Amino acid sequence: MLPNNFNSKIFRFQDVIFFILAFGLIIYTSSRATFLSLTCDEASTYFSHVPNSIWTCFFSESCWTDANNHLLNTFLMQVSTSAFGVSEWTLRLPNLLGHLIYLIFSILLVRRYSNNLWIGIAGFCLLNLNPFLMEFFSLARGYGLGVGWMMMSIYFLFRWVESGKLSLGMYCYGGAFLAVLSNFIFLNYWASATAIFIFFILEKQFFVKNEKPKSNFLQSIGLPVLFSFTLFFLIKNPIQFLQSKGEFVYGAEGLAESFVGMIRASLMSQGYFNPNTTTIFVFISLCLLSFSIFFGVSYFFKKRNNSFSKIHFAGISLMVLMVLAMVVQYYLLEVKYLIGRKSTMLIPFFGLSVYLFLASLFREKSKSWTIGFALLITVFSFNHFYRTFDLKETVEWDYDAYTKDMIQYLEENLEENQEIDLGVFWIYGPASEFYKEYFLIKKIGEVVRLDEEDFEKNDAFDFIYVRRDQVDLVKDKYVLEKEFGTTGVLFKKKK
């Protein structure tokens, strides 16, 4: 047996590694938040929602022209821009805060349940090195902020499962409450966490000896009931307003499509096994999730009094309940399955389930085999992060990667007293207007948003900015000025 001081040195070494990795990731997401061109949805939030009072949004339909108003994120955008001025970084600062929160509580979770250095590092990689999830910590949307609060909630949920302390349960619900206010998709997590709470409350009521079972039961069950009624009161109107405008129709028609889409997005177009890369990773992911579920359930019922068996069971139950919540919403409420950016909330549960599986195997089965598998995951994660490292583009809004460059190009190349009208395909409109305002560009008189049907019949603009696949629609009336990346093309009106 290794001496305690040796184990202590190992875990101090692990803490140093975690700190270095976390610091590097914060630098990365902060750099992206600074350098990425503002996107269509971010600029729309800035123009449509940041100027408004958040407090009226709990009862006023005027706040809900679209689903871009992620309440807590919008409020924190108001605070950050008031304190530090308007810039890409300040608009995205709330989600950098979300990343910091996510890193802190994912590390605390991994440290608490790892008995081995390599299992702990693999756990960090599984929870923190998914490049698609990382994208949203650098964007002014509610997804990154919500995931951060959700990780805080998961950590305190596990702590509550261990001890049953009321204060830990309150912290758990506090995190879940803030996650839902960051983005309403986290209602799925709220429902799943509440189901876990009720399960373990009942489990303690019927299977654990307690001197005051009735009073403890009422005290424990009161926590989810109180928080749930409070949340229902706050978001009932906003949900109804959004549903009446059809804002919940975006998504996948099937569970398989949602899952495959999440894997494909996480791969970030990396062709490891082309042309079957996505299929192979879907198969690997399903196997790992199945093993984790099977092992977690059997482990819990074999060793019900074991603290970690409860944690593993709670972790996989959260994931399964999240999936079931999507199925119920689809058939009862006609809310489609999560896909694209909305599926980011599911990514931590995959990483968490695999990590708990590794930690359980190390405790109960072959240690050398488990360490080898953990090393394989670690090497792949760092390689995948290296291959997807990018300070220019973001997957969901890749078309806006060069909008800032296009506006700056016009500012630098137009004559001193020249004033032009700029027509842009509508997806480029919000970001173009933001940078025109941000750089105080007087040379651009008006930015007009156009649909495709407007291109052929409209030659009223001095310059027009379109997608590359729309070039044929404008080339008869406009001449090529400059190409920007692989998506945007700027044309100048023919003389």
C-alpha cells in the first residue's frame, strides 16, 4: 500500500495539472471572445433585447419578439457593457463567467471522485475538451452560461446524494434555477434533477433508518416543491409567449437524429475514419453509454450503501431522464428533439457518464485496463482539441466569420468623403449594422437586409455582400470586389 504522503503528492500534482489546463482553456475562450466576429444572433440580442428592462420580461409579451432573449445572459450583457463599454469581449463576458464556473465545478467533481491521477485527467478531458461545447463559452448566447450553472448544480446534487444536507440541495437548485434563467432549454435538466431528488428522498425514507423520518421527509420534499413553484411563476408567461410565436419548432424529428447530430457537431468536421467517421463514433459512444448505464445500475443495486455507487447511478439517471424528457416533450407538447446548439446541454452528460464508468471500473475491476483506456481518451481528447483549435470561425454561425473584416475593408478602401449604401443578405444584417455602429463608420450610409428574391431585381446598392452560393444571382449587375473566407463575397455595382 502506498503511504498517505505519496498519495497526497500525487493529488497535489493533479491539482497543478488541472489549474494549468483550466487556465489555458480560459485564455483560449477569452481569445475567441475577443477575436471572433460578432454573429447574427449575438448582434440581434444586442439590438433587440439589451436596451430593454429585463424585469418587464416576466410579464410583458413585447420582450419576446424571438427566442434570442436569454434572460440572465441578456441581463449580464447589460451589466458588462454598462461597466466596461460595448465590444465583442464585453458582450461575451457573461459566458466567459459561465466557462469559469463550469471549469471550477467540473474540476471539483473530478477531484472528489477520482482515486487515480490518470482517471482524473481523463475525466477532466471528457468534461472540458469537447470543442463544440467550448464554442459557446465564447459567444453572447445563454448556452455557455447555462451549462456553467448546470455543472454547479450537478456537483451539489452529487454532494446532496452523499450527505442529504439541506444546504447542498439548496445550492443544487440555485444552480439549476440560474441555468433555466440563462436558457429555457435547461428546463429539461431541472425536471431530471427534480426526479433524482425525489427518488433519493424516497430511498432514504424507506431504506435508511432515521430518528425523525416524517420531519426530514417534509423538509427534503419541500425543497424541490418550493423552487419549482417559484420557477413556474417566473417563466410561465415567457414560455407561453414564445410558444405562441412558434419558437419551439426548431429541432430534430427523431431521437437518433438528435444524437447523431450531437456527435457530428462534436467531431467538428474531422475525418478520422472517412467516410465513416460519424458512424464509427456514434457506435463507440453508444457502447460507452450502454456500458456505463448497465454497470451503474448493477453497481447501485449490489452496493446500495456505497456512496460512489449512488453517485454513478445519479449521473447516468440524469442522462437517461434527460432523454426521456425530450421524448415526452415531443409527443405531448410537440417540442422537437434538441439539435445543434440546443444539444450542448447534453454533451456534459455524455462526458460525465463515461468518466463515472471509468471511476467505477477502477474501483471495482481491472485497474491497469482502466488506466490504459483513460490514457487513450486523454490522448484523443488533446489531439482533437489541437486539430479543432480556431480563433476565427464558430460552427453554428460560420457565415459571419468575416463580417467584421468586410466592414473594416469598406472603411479602409472607400474614399474620404464617399458615402455608400450597402445591401447584405439578411443573415449578415445584424452583425454588419453592429460594426457600422461600433466603428462609427459614416462612409456606410445604410445597411439594407435583402432576401434572395431581392437580388436579381435590385441594383440600387453601391456594394452588396452575399454568400458564395448566391454569386450567380448578383453577377449581372455587380462586379466582384473581394472574397472573404469561404462564405462571404463582396460585390460592387457596375458602372
